[in-house]
Amino acid sequence: MDPAGVSLAEHVRAEAARLAAACTACGECVRACPMTPYAAGVDAAAPGVVAAGMVDVLRGGTGSPAALAWIAACTKSGICTPACPERLDAAFMLRLAGLRAKGALGDAPLVPVREDTQFSPKVKAFARLTLTAEEQARWL
């Protein structure tokens, strides 16, 4: 918890709710996104419908299949943010929606979550390339 007594999960929920309330789901962020051709069903859906699905995820809903595909395809380019006529941080909204969609706040995931069980050994292998023998003995 932070000094104000708010947990990170509570803060994420509050920010997601605030942004969801401000978003008009006009779809300009979807139109601007370079990843829509790579997200299943997004090209076939109206941009406003995709944006509304993302807003639903921000509110704790299940979203639409196209919205979930768009959220999952996000590469965090930030191109969506300047496209927003409401001057909202659309990239941040997608990050928050991604957290919710992946179940990071304790809910069931709405999208497949990739786990790399070999992450730690890979980091150690990479670290060995840059650390001296003494540093390896101390840190690994």
C-alpha cells in the first residue's frame, strides 16, 4: 500500500474507472492504431464498437472479442493518444485495459496469458555474459 492507504490494484481500478467515464468511445484511437490489421476482428468491427469494448474492460466487464484482440495486440506505440478528441491518454487506457484483461487485478483472465517459466534462467544466462566471475558468484 502507498502512504495514502491505497493498494496498487485499487489505484488501477480507480484510474480505469475515471478514464472509462471520460471516454466517449468515438473510436479515433482505434482508427489511428497501427496494430488493428493484426488484431482478429478489429478491421471488421466499427472503431467505436471496439473502443466501447475496451471501455467495458476498463469498467471490469468482458469486452467484445474485437476489443480483447485489440487490447492484446497493443504494442504501446502511443499513436492512439494524440488521436483522442477528448485529450485522454488512450495508450494508458489500453495499458490499464491490458492489466484487467490479463487478470492482473485478481479477476479471471479474458485473454490468454503467456508465461515464460524459463525467464529467470534466461536472465541469469544473459547476466553471465556481462558479469565478472566475482560478480557472478556474488549475484547469481
